[in-house]
Amino acid sequence: MDTEYPPEPWDLHGHGCVSLWRVQQDMLPPLPSGVRPVTAFGRAVVATAFVDYLPGSLLPYRELLAAVVVRDGLRLGLSITHIWVDSPASKAGGRELWGIPKELAGFKVVPAPAFAAVATDIAEAEHSSYGRGVPAPVAGSVFQTLHGSTVRTPVRMSGRVRVAKVGWRFAPEGPLAWLDGLTPALGLSVVSFRMRFGPR
């Protein structure tokens, strides 16, 4: 790609909302070789998230993603199957560094605490959260296909997590229409998080 992007790791901070969904396995997009979806009560677990990476991050930008919770042996992680950003540098870096299939989209975001977001012609979400939240340090992995091979990228994050009611609407003919009509199993608000993505 011709677009320049920062080297890994990427240090980012911001706010976001996350929902977990139980989805029939035959509805899942293709996954990288060697990883398997994690199932709960016979269904795979899918996460969707809107994220607002704020100024002061290595790259400030907005993001919408859908990812499948997967395992590689005993190691758990996510495989990002759909993702949109509003930064060409983020798109180029995500694809070239980690095999994350980022595309560009237009976003409108109402900042936290009244977090609401729209990705044009794809999805929109708004949420209300409860309580002060609890600190939630997380260390995990993202599994993607890069140059024909499955690669793992470590991710470390800290922030406050609150239970939230997240309402989603998906464009009927859009790329996430396969989630339309489902009810999230869990909604979360992630406030003032800090994340380090990579190095692979």
C-alpha cells in the first residue's frame, strides 16, 4: 500500500461499547486456518464493537468491528472478520502489519458518557450503562490470515468496564445483516481504556 502508517506496537486510548452475540456456526464468516470458534450452548460467540480512539493515541480514529471468539489449542482470542475505520493510515497498517481486513467508512460519534455511533450504511448503536464499572485489565490475542499464514498478535488493555444496554441496528442489505434480528447476550461499556496492539 502507498499510505504510510506507524510501526507496531500501536498505543491507543479511548471509549467504546461492546456486545456479545450467540450465533449459529453455519452463519460465521471464514476463519483463519487452525483456529476454531468457541461455542456456548451449541452456538459460536461473536463480538461487535464501536470504538472511538481519542487524540493522544498513536492514531486517533473511529472503528466498527465484528469478531469471532476463537481458540488455537488452549489459547483463546478473537478473529476479526469485519472491520471499518475512518483513517486511511489505520486501514493500511491493520492490513499490512496484522492481516486485519480494515475498510474505510464514514462515522458519526456522540462521545462518552452518552456514547452513540453510526457507521454509514453498515450499523449504528447507542447504549446506556450502569454503575461506576470495575477495572478490567485484559491480555489476549488476535488471530488473522497474513500472506497465507495464520498469525497471532498480542493485545493488552486496561480500563473500566460497565454493564450496558446496547441497542444495535444493522443495514438490511449491509455486510453485518447476518446479525440483524438477533439479541445480544451481553452489553458492555468500556471507559477510558488504554490499549497496546502488537508487536506481532
